Amino acid sequence: MPEVHLNKQVADENLKIRPSVSNVIHEEPDTVGPILIARPVDNHARRKVYPPHLSAEAVSKGLEEGGLLSAIFHVNAHNSLEAYCKIDGVQNDVLISGMMAQNRAIEGDTVSIVIDPPSLWPRMKGSNEIPNNPNSLQLQQALVQIGCDNACSSSNMVIQDNGAVQENGPVSCGDGFTDNGLSRDVYESMNTLEKLCTLVSLLPSKRPTGRVVAVMEKSPRRDNVVGFLSVKQWIYSRENKRRKSRKNKHQADVDDGIFLIPNDPKLTKMMVCVENLPGSVRKFLEAGDLTIESFLVAAKIVDWADESYIPEASVIQIFGRGSDIDAQIAAILFEHAIDASEFSSEALSLVPQIPHEELQSRRDLRNSCIFTIDPATASDLDDALSVERLPNGVFRVGVHIADVSYFVLPDTPLDSDAQSRSTSVYLLQRKLSMLPPLLSDNLASLNPGVDRLAFSIVWDIDSAGVILDRWIGRTVIHSSCKLSYEHAQEIIDGAFDAKNTKLYGQFEWCDVIKSVKSLHEVSKVLKENRFRSGALSLESPKIGFLFDEEGLPYDTVVTGRKDSNFLVEELMLLANKTAAEVITRAYPSCALLRRHPEPNARKLLEFEAFCGKHGLKLDTSSSVHMHNSLEQIREELKNDSSLFGILMSYAARPMQLASYFCSGDLKHNNGEWCHYSLAVPLYTHFTSPLRRYSDIVVHRTLAAVLDAEDNFRKARRRSRKKLTEREVVNGFLTGLRVCEEEVESVEAREALGVAAKKYGVFCAESLSVVAAHCNEKKLSSRRVKDAIDRLYMWALLKRKKILYSEARVLGIGPKFMSIYISKLAIEKRIYYDEVEGLKAEWLVATSSLLLNHSIHKRPNRKGSPSKFRPIDETAMIVSPIDLEIEKTNNLEPSVFPLTLHLLSTIPVALHAIGGDDGPLDIVARLYVSSYFH
């Protein structure tokens, strides 16, 4: 069965075993329908379900003294009882297992946690594959001997039932640590974070666990809940009460609550008070109309007291039926807090015009052969390219980025709007722009055939990919043409037809073709150098959709990137890296940078174990070793592209998210500035200012650097100091070679300070807030894209009714198998435990699973809370006779008995469920032929 239904079942079982929680559960005689009824919250004293949260003062003290740790709370989408927290500086995340340990935290909350003693830490998956540390047994014995119940939490903090903090004496750490290179005195002097890091490194096979003691900052997800109302129980209960009230006229009609079932499996079931429902919903209830259950609703969490097993929510609005695509898209945008409103007239009125003097003040590149390469449907053209081969054989390569910061000025309504939206959001068939279309698609976009303002970086690059010199400045350009990636690829392949592409200005197609081929030559060398330096690529094919005239998907296509995509990517990476170096040099405490931490150690361990089980050698000691070993695996699996695609999908799972940060926040921790997958010490985003606010911030910083350079030159001339050739031509801040003495001079620092105010460069404190907001919005945009992809995949399968496909078995467990469907690039589960008419047997000798069809009914397990599932939920069984009659499917079904092992290829039947009757999902079933069904 689909995951979501199992999670709900678990939640329902938990509700059943807690009859003492009067505000959640109420049992009625089973005369009409289900007996579980949600109760509205009341203010009477009730039994506490959860431990009380610590007070703000206690949390502040615990964090200051090192007894508590703060982190973002995340929930496992496959198992809501399992959550985790990633602590900065700790190699492994911290497992928060069970509802009591989670203590009312919601996905995305910032929480305070305490760490459990190491004796309670579970073993990580795949840890058996690691050679035993000769000291680990001795270490674990030492930990047990010292009875370190607070070995990782504060050595003297105990949390009382009432939420108070009690101080105890220090915990002894024993002499066992001395043998492992760690003295007792040193260990006892550590704070919680240092102890945790130490123990994680000493116990690499264990996963640390902890529990939530306070919610410090509530997640925005609390205000953006999407789901379905479950009203059957309320209507059944009301009918019962009405019948009773006819017999007893003095009996009051109690207004019960109803359940809200969130779409997101990371969120728990919620209770909604009927009296607080919108009038439109109450009309459905008063009429006893169950169709309200098929409508998607928006809600927010209003309270979760420690006496309540589930939170209380309030319904805000109705989107429409769950089967309606537009209603689903509206719900997705609401759930991820995406602003889809129109731009204000005030913001639009503040777009500045371009005076003639502005064009004269910039370097004029309108006589250069410049062009754009973008997706065919793109309308917001951020970047353009140029190349010139010098007489000495050196390539002069230019990247020209739309100068959006000229139009979006600091502290204006347009800037506030752009900062709030932070990023453009793409919905496959339309986009929600960060900037008004007047700017993003017109005035600021590098459209061909018109003069445009740009920020340009020009490098001199030799045939070995070595950068000999560079120049950075504000320019005016005139793009010759708009090429699509397909056009550029045709030029690279020598098959370009220019008939349907318009060319502007003085250049001929031969000039553009020559430039594209030169840039391709340069990009290949840059790419080779980048991977030789340690970069990591996890490239895998993507699934695209084909839409009909009504905008509905009717098929999928597998898409992959080609040389034209990599050409643009290499030059954009180089531009971003260059911008990061310049702004960090000039403003070391307030540069907006982007970092990518090392992979999650636990997930990396699981990936290594997965590869090892299939005889594949993977070296994850560094990004370069991981890339090289993946390339070796690619060669080994050149005849099994499906399996390699699966491996690349798995390889991406240990990777942590890249994020923006203010350089001043990590000024004492330069080692954490690095970008793991790109293998560079400094990186930022500079090349997409039409669709990312972070890039506008970087542009303003670069503009300030250029202004400071200009003022520095003027100050030197006024003081009659001789300017070096580098200062005159390339700039002492933006040039390739830099004199630190000049950068740190009084004149330079004064010039940078004045320029920062002029261009609205954020101070470190403000920039930290902007970086956090950009991270949040970028992640929301990514989640929206993923949700839209799932929505259209569901719509496609709904249209096809059933899709037959091959799948690969990724894992086999006691209750289910994990399969990967390459055609849709998705992973699903097929459950075979407690299925009527299906017998599952594990064959130890061959490490395989035997599934067989049984026509005999199986008795329910004694004490089992539910009956066996029907076999139709696990397998689509067809008769061979029917196959002969109906030949609409070319995929041959399997037959019972079915023997499965890891990486077996099996036929499956896929279909869409949900819509009007619950969250959208795609179900996979075995596709089997049998005469006995």
C-alpha cells in the first residue's frame, strides 16, 4: 500500500491506545459509523501527554552554558515517528525518534535538544561494512563503566517534569578515554557540541539520538497547512446525538471537532473546531454533505498544548476539488508560501529610465559579437557570451550579465518586493517572476537587437585553461541573436540551420558559429581542469512532460544535458567564482557567499554499503575520489544504464543543500566557506539577477567595489602618488594580481566604506537575515518544482488509467520491497506482508524472496488489529486468456512463483490514486499472470 496510508494507520492506532486524552478521542456506541471523534480543546485540567517545554530563560541559559543545542527539526517523510536534526559542525545528524522525543515539534521548527547517552545510540545502516576500530570496544566499555547518562548533554543539567532545570554535579568520564587519546580533564572541560563531535568521531558506527526540550522558533509551515477534512465521524456523531436528544429533551448538543488530514506526510493529523470553520464549510456540514471531504483546504496550526495528543488547527480557505489541477497548483503555492500576487503600481512606477550619460559612462561593447544561449522558451535572458581569439592564440572570453541592480535600487518598493519574493518560481507551463515582466522580460533582459546595460567579466585564457588576466566592469552591449541550447548544440555538431533564427546587427552567422565553437573549446578545457581539481558531478537524466493543447500532460520524455549546456555552465561557474573572490577581498565581513557542506556521513555510509552489496567499489574519502570512482562505475555499467541511473540517484541523497551565508558569520571558520561539489574555496551567485535576489545583492557589492577603485585612483592622483599599471588598467581590487598592502590601505578602506553606503551594501547583521530568507525561498521554490512534477506525473497516470513498466528491485525487507521505475525516475514500495492470497518466503541460501499465489484463505493473526490486505493492493493479476484477447500492452507479466533478488527486473503496473479522496499518490503493483485468480 502507499506510504501515506500506512502512516495514517499508525497515527490512528496511536489514537486508539490513548483513550485518556479526552480532548482528542471520544467513543460512542457503534450504531451508525466510526467511533473515533475529535473533541474541541477545552480549558479544564487534563492529563499531560507530552513533557512541558523549557522556558525561554532556561533555553537561553542552556545554550549559553553549552547544555543544549539548537537545530532545525526535520521529519522523515516515510516515517513521521522518525525525525532528525542537523547540527553545524557535527558529521552525523541527530535522530529524534518517537512522538515523546519529538515533543510537539513541527517540520522546520528551530528547536532546542538534549543528546541521549551513547549507550542508547543505534547502529547506523551499513556500519558492518566498516573495519572494526580496535579501540571502539574499549571505548564503549569505558562509556558504560562511567555510567555517562549525560555524556553528550550538559554535564550538570537535568530537566524536571515541570520544565525546570536542575543543576547536578559533574559527570565523571573515567580513565578509558586516555587510551583513546583523550584525557578525562579535557573531555570534562568540553561543552555539549564538543563532546558530541568527539563521540561521533570515536563511535563512527553509531548514530546519535536526542529529544526536543523546547521550540525556539516556529516553522512557517505551521501557517501553511494543506489537506482534507474528515467529516464523516462528525456527521455520524451529530445524527446519534439528535436521536438521543429526541428521547431526552434536556440533553445538550455538543459541538465536536473534526479531523484535518494534511497532504504532507511529515505533518501529523490535526483537530479543527467546527465553530471556527468558515461559513462555506459549515454549510456543507449542516446539510450533511460529504462532498466537502473532496475539497482541498488551507489551514494553520493555532495551538499544540502539552495536554493534546494532536495540534489544533484553523481552516483559512478552500481551494477546490482535489482532482482539479488549478486547485492543486494553488494549494502547492500556498503550502510553500509563494507570492503569486500582481506587482504594485508603486513598484512599477519606480523603474528608472536610462539617460544618455549612463551609456557614455560605461565601456562600450556594442561592436563585439555577443549572443545569448538559453532554453527555447526563455523570456528572461540573464546572461550573454562573447569570445575573441587574440594574435597570440589566447582567448578573450566575456560573460555579460544583465545589470539589474541599475533598475532595482535599494530601499524602494521595487526592491522590497524583489527581496520578499527572492526568486522566480517555475511551474513548467508558466512562471512567477521575482521582478515585473517590464523588467525581467524587457528593459533588463539581454534581448537581441537592442542596447542593454550589463555587468561584464572578461578573461584572457590560454589553451591550457589558465587565466592570464581579467577585467570587470559595467558595460553596454548589443546582442546579435538569441540561440537556444538546441541551436548551440547544432553548431557544435556542425548541423546548424539558420533559416528560422534571426540575426541582428553587423555580424554574420559565420561569426556567431565561430564564437560558439571557440567557447566550446574553452569550456571543455575548463571542465577538465575543474574535475581534476576535485569537483564532483552527479549528472543523471531528467523526466520531461509533453503537453496537449489543453495544457495536460500526455507523455514523458527523458532529457539530458548536452555540450551546449555544459558550455554555458562552465562560464557561469567561472563568473560566479570570480565575483566571490572580488567581493570577499573588498568586503571580508559582509560578502554574500554560497557554501556546500560535506555529505551527510550516515547517508554516505549507506550509499557505500549499497554499492558494496552489488560488487561496486566506491571511494568517498574526498570529492575527487568519489567522482573518479563513480566514473569507474559508469564504465563498468556501460551496458546497464538503468542501474547507473539508479546509483546516481542514490549518490545525490547524502549531499547536503548548498546555502547562502554572510562571510562575517563565519569569519573565524574559513574552512566552512568551501563548496564541496565544486571544490572551490569561495563561491557566490552573480549570473542570474533577473530571477534571484541574491545576485542583485552581489551586483551591488561589485558596483561598490568598482566605485571604490575609481575613487581610489582619483585620491591617488590628487595626492600626486604614482599609479601602478595594474591600478590604472585592471584595478587593485578586481584585477587578477592584488597587492594586499594596497587593499588594506587607509585610502582603499575609506573608498570602500563610502561606496558601500552609496550602493546599499548590507551590513553583516542585515546580510545574515537576507541570506537566511534567500535560503528559505530558494528551498521553497525547489519544493514547488518537485511538487508540480509530481502533480503532472499523477495527472498523466490518471489519464492513462494504468501504466505498465519495468522496475528494478533496490531493497527487500520483511514487509516490503523498494523498486525504482526508470521510465518515471521515481522510487516506490510494494508491500507483501499480511496480504490475503500471497505467501512470502525468504530463501537464506540464495538471499532471495519467493512470492507465491495461494488460493487458500489465511486466518487473521491472533490479536491483529486489522484484516489481511487484499492481494489486489499488491499485485495486478491478469488471466493469460485475457492477455490473448487484449493485446494493448507490450510488457509481458511475470508468473507465480516469483523469485526476487536485489536488482531483479520486474514488470509493474502503476496507477494514480487520490485527488477527490485524499492526497495525490502513485501506486505500484506487481504485474503478474495467473490462471488461479
